Amino acid sequence: MSGKFGFQLQATDGAARTGVISTPRGEIRTPAFMPVGTAATVKAMMPESVRATGADILLGNTYHLMLRPTAERIARLGGLHKFMNWERPILTDSGGFQVMSLASLRKLTEEGVKFSSHIDGSKHMLSPERSMEIQKLLGSDIVMCFDECPALPATEGEVAKSMRLSMRWAQRSRDAFGDRPGHALFGIMQGGVTPELREESAKALTAIGFDGYAVGGLAVGEGQEAMFGVLDYAPGYLPADKPRYLMGVGKPDDIVGAVERGIDMMDCVLPSRSGRTGQGWTRRGQVNIKNARHMDDPRPLDEDCTCPCCRNYSRAYLHHVFKSQEIISSMLLTWHNLHYFQELMQGLRDAIAGQRLAAFVAAFHAQRAEGDIEPL
């Protein structure tokens, strides 16, 4: 196991790429989907189970962990990997997005963001320097620089002003991160849906120099068409020899479209959150296990799936435990959803390596268009 962080491209098919990110804690196969472990746990899952679905890396939330149990406490207890029993790579976000979306009474200045905790109203300050300090205390392998996520819709002027602030914060994040062998710092491109602003942001980040680059400010309500419109050009502004990470995406068809456009990493709460609300993601689209049609159905959620949920339990059982509010409902559906997402990533990696991505994508869309199996 090498002690360095690195990225090796292995194959391309059109704009799509497959490769490997190397970290001291293990390799990450790309394109990669990162399950979200907000509060040092992927909800309703044991870490061993998350790994069994095929996940190489998890995401942790700086904002949530700094408030509870605090980064200082996690550091005293041996760091986030030990704390949550996940020895493989972890990426932590910067806290910027959560401050904008969750915190109350926040005040944004050049220095950073002052805010009140959504948990107990306590006062906090998050700046590029403090975000780097927290993520160092957590011990994450991939650290995100601190940026501002402007709420959309916003005027082009507001987006430009916000992006330039984020670029100044990116330089401060880089300076505060320092030299940490084996740990990586990713910059975050902003600029809304304006090509000129995206290009300006990419040039600023490349000049500073990062180990990887995220496309930020998407999947925030602009719709798939607008997101794909940006992804048609934005990844091309970033260095080809570094990983490209699309933050907060997404649904299976968002993932496939992003990979087609050159994205290497994604994360989303969707598979776990959907699992807790009775939604199963399958090759044939979404299944709502709450529906009465499943009440007497002895068939699995997805007959082609090899996860424990589909191997061992019927739709009738899943319907029953969801209606009864049993904890196993969240466990089984989350396991299935994470398994499906990771299986999709493996399919994409294999298709890119075999130069048959177009056929894979066509089959993916055709199968989803068929819809769920007929009721009995």
C-alpha cells in the first residue's frame, strides 16, 4: 500500500473515464459512488455491510461532526476512521453547503460564516482555516476546500461575486491545509450555469493547484437538463490527470449522464434516504414498497439482484415490515439500494474499459423505460 495520494486513468470511452485513485488507506475505483455517512454512520447500515455492497470510500459531513460529537472529541478518540470503524478512505465536505442550508442566523463575511447551530443554537464560526483544522482533526483522506454555495436562482452578478469569494477561500484553504503527505485537498469549481464564470473558476483553481477538482453548485434545484448542460463543458476546463468530483449527485440516470460527461466521483444521500422511506431503486426504476400491490407478492424486489434483501426476502415481507415500522425495513432497503448503486458503478467501469459505454447506457435507459414488473 503506497503512502501517497495519486490518480491513474486506465481507459476512456468518449468523455467517460475509468481509473484508480490511490490513497494510503486503499484504492478507489472510478467512476466511484460514495455513500454518505453524515454523522459518522451510513444510516441503517453496519460499516461491514456498506463495504460488502462494493463501496471503496465514504463521505462524512464536517458541519454535523463539528457540532456533535465535535471534531476535537473525535480526534481524542483516534480519528474518524477508528471512531466509526471504517478503515478505508473517507472524504469530508467543507461544511459550507450545510451552513448555507441548515444553520440559522448566519452571517457571511470575507473571513467566513458565523452561524447558530441547528441543534442547540450555539454560536460558531466556519472559515477556510477552521474548516481545514476540523477536517485535519477528523483525519479524512480527501479534504474539500471551503466554499460558498449560493442559493439558486441567483443573478449572474451574484454568482460571479460568490464564485470569486470561493476562489479567495480556495487559496486560503490551500495555505491552511499545508503539506500533509497521504492526504489530498480538492478545489471546488463554481460559476453557476455560465461557461465564462466556470472557466474563470477552473483557471483560478488550477493556478493554486489541487489534488483533485469538484464541480460544485450543481444538483441544487437547477434540474437535470441545466446540470448536464454545464457538465457538457465544465469538466473539460479541469486538469485531465486529476479526479473530477460532482458533489451531491444523484439519481441513477444523473449518475450515468455525469459519467458520460467525464465525472469520476459522486455522492448522494439518495440510496440510504430512499431506503428509509420505502423506496427501492432497481434496474427497472423506482419501486414504492408502501403500495398495496406488493402485499401478497412473493417475488423479490429485483429478481436479478444478488443483495441479501433480494436473495432472502419477498416484496410482501418488505411491504409488511415497512407498514409495521420495523427497523429491518430501513436496513434491507438501504442495503439493496446501496448494492444497486455500486453495481451500476461497476457496470459503468466495465463498459468504459471495454469501449462499450454507449451500448451499456442504451440498455440502462431501455430497461428503466419498461417500468416495474407487472403486479400478480
